[in-house]
Amino acid sequence: MSNPSHFVLPMHLPTNHLIALQWFDKNRNQIQGWPDPIQDKTLLATKAKGIYKPQWSNYALSVRQSIDGPYDDKEPITDEGGNWLYKYYQEGKSPLERDRYFTNRGLMRCLNDRVPIGVIRQVDMRPRALYRICGLALVSEWKDGYFYLRGISL
């Protein structure tokens, strides 16, 4: 499984988007409660949807997997070198309706323009919800309803 060892962020992104992506890289592999907004009140993720595409951006900023979520997200596959691939299911049940959802369109823009996203996976529900900050990923492909996310570092 190939994985770029280091990635340079696209500088055309707004400053708050760049700072948020840097947060995901800095906190990679941490387990914590729900992440606080960054310094300018920018949210890193949302509890309302698994894919967070802020109103102020054309791109998705992060994806979140919940333990009891309605979608068939797969476990990330990690190789001996620590590179990971994660199949994350789109919003909506039918792959034919992918572009109906603004969240999926935001992830497709990330795929087309090579804009990374943050990845959060819930690891515990009780007594307090805990999340693993997986770090950053590039959307490398979309197929049959799944976004293929490949872990990267800055």
C-alpha cells in the first residue's frame, strides 16, 4: 500500500482550514473526548453528520465514524510501515445518489483537488464518548459508495 510520507498542504485554502488540518496532523493517534473548536471558533467536526463540510468552504474538512452509525464503514487497514487505508461510506444509502448530498460533493472536491481531510473514529461510547484522531487522509478514490481514504502526514 503506497502512502506519501509527507504532504504539503494546498496554500489556496483559507487560513482556518489550514490550521484545522494542521490540528489533525498534530493530534494523530490521540484518543480524546469531542474536539474543541480551534482558536477562531472553527469546528473540526460535527456531531450532526459524519462528513463535515463547513458552509465557508467548498471542501469537506473531516469525516467521523460513530460506533452505532448507520453506514457500513470498514476498519482501517494498516501495513507494517504504519500506512493506512480506510473505506468510508458516503452519505446516503445509494451510490447512484452520491451527488445529491453536499457532504459527498465536498469529499469529491477533495478527491479532485487533492485537499486532505481529518479523520475521527469513535472508540468508546460510555461512560463518555471517546474518539481516536486518526490524523489526515487524502481521498484517493470513490467506488461503489465508498471513499478510499489514505493516511498522510505533513
